[in-house]
Amino acid sequence: MSIQRHNENGKIIAKKFTIEQIEEADDQDAGYCIACGAWRDCCEPDARKYTCDECGLPHVYGAQELVIMGRVVDEC
């Protein structure tokens, strides 16, 4: 998984996820890293800033938290 950054300021561009991905994560008590997009098991729905096993950054959020944060994208 790759981490995208803004050219001007170097900040991470947060990933977005489909509603299907969010529902699957919610069903399996998992979450996603908004930095690299990696899946992480054992996340409460309201998890915030868990450490990502892939990129090592504290950017893993639970499924319900991702919805609250607006990290859901339409699949159109």
C-alpha cells in the first residue's frame, strides 16, 4: 500500500473507502489505515489512531469512526 502526500506541504492525503468496505470492516471488527489503506483486524468500531501494521503510522480507524469522519466514497 502506498502513502500519497501533498506536493506543497508533504501532508498525508487520507484514503477513502467504499460503503461495502466499511460494512465488511464493521462485520469483522476491523478498521482501515487512512494513510496507506491497509486493513487491520481487532479494531473496535470507534477505534482511533491505532498503529498500522503495514506503514507503522497511528492512522487506523474503526468502521463507524470512518463514517463519522466522512471517509466514505461513492462507487459511481
